Amino acid sequence: MLFRQMKYFVAIADCGSFTEAAERCFISQSAVSQQIASLEAELGVKLIEREGRKFRLTPAGEYFARRSRAILADMDEMREETVRIGSDSELNLNIGYLSGYDGPELQRAVVAFSATYPEVVVSVFKGTHEELYRAILSGEANFLLSDQRRVFSDECENFILSQSPAYIDVAAAHPLAGRGIVTNDELEKYPCIVVSDRAEEETEKKYYGEYLGIGKQFLFAASLDEARLLAMSGRGFLPVASAKPTAAPPLVRLEVRRADGGRIVRTYCAFWQKKRSNYYLEEFAAILRGQFAEKN
């Protein structure tokens, strides 16, 4: 059985005419008829019942046409992806992640992905939510790990990795350290430590203060390491972009809930533009989701 025979048969089924099928396939009508006769002889079943100048597909023919369409579509996709991969002189996966993110999931996903796809050059950078948003729009990044702060865009794949409680880290000597769970109103008298550059400070204040409701006063740090040092020294509490419930000593991780006991949920996602989607992006997203699933 040849793929071209499948192609000819699908053309006949779609067009309802040998003549039109021949024109669509750029061959003669007699050649189409010969190929179908050869196909039926090889299979040992009738695919077409001829009734004078008219014909109809047998049940076997209907099945063969349906499966052939799917196989031919898969072959087209495989050919396009093979050409794309073969034409790239260097394959790159540029990953942006949230500055405050401190989970091990991304590192482990990069290691697992690189072991499976060594031909792909992986680069990683961090930024604020707004910086990452601009990077994905400009093409500087083709994959993001960030939290959800906007309504999902139809232009992007919005791949949910985890929906977890909101956590903060505090020093072991902090007055709230032994609580396990605290409410947002209990945090009002303590500074909220946020990783941000100066240009994004107001945006971060609105997110933590108004959207999550866990900050009234703020301290800003240029890096996650600086923010951790501030928390360790008892300067305030550090909201963490992580789905894991434990922190590395000497910090203690607490869950934050609303004053009425309701949970504050943070959604962590992978994002990439649909028009730039490819096999490697989807594979990395699946590996990353697996890492988050293990932790949860």
C-alpha cells in the first residue's frame, strides 16, 4: 500500500468524482482508477461500489477514507516539523521566570529536558511579571514561568502548572513564625518584602496589597537573595512564588489566608505564544508540569 493510493482514495471520497479527484491530484483519470483497483486487490475487499457512472463507498471504504485522512494529516504535520527542525542552525529555548520564584521545579525540568533533547540550547533569565509579559510579546522569551495576574490571552497558550495557597517566609524568631497559618489582617503591621525594580514598584504594591490583600506597607529588594536577607533579619515577611509548603532554614514558611479563613490561591502557569508554538515548547511544558505535580 502506498501513501499516494491513500491520497487518491481520499480525493475520490472528498470530491465524489474520479474526474475531479484526478484533477486535484494532477494525474489522469485512468491512472486514478488503476491505483484504486490495485489498492482493492491488495486489501482483498471492495472499497467502492460502482453503479454505472455513479459510485458509493462501501463501509470498508468509509472506514479507509476516514483513517487515511488522519494518517495523511499526521504525515503532513511530521513533514513540516521535520523540515522546521532540520532548517534551524541552532535550536533555542529562551525561558523567563518570575524574580521571586524559589522552587526547584524549573531547574529540575531544565535538567530533564536537556538530557532528552541535547540539540536544544536552553537559556534562562528572570524578571518581574511585567518584564516577562513584555518579553513574551517581543519574542525575547519564547516560554515563561510566572503567576497569573491577567485574564488569559487568546494569543497565548496558558498552561496551568499549579494552583496553590499563598505562602510567606519569615525569620524563625518572627512573632508569627510558630503559627503555620496566618491571616492577612495579622500581617498589616509588618512590612511586605517584594522583589522588584523601581519601575515596577507601584504595580507590585497593587498586586500584593489590593489583589492578594497581604500587604499594607512595603520593602523592595533588587533580588531574591536580598529579599531573603531582609526576611532573615526580621525586617518583614516575604511572599514567595512557590507551590511548596516548606522553606529552607533559617526561614519559616507560613500559609496566608483571608480574615474569614478563606484561602488565597496563587496560580502558576507556563505561557508561550500560539503562533510560535512548537514541539519543544510543548514537551518542556509537560516536563515542567510533571515537576510541579511531584511537589504537590
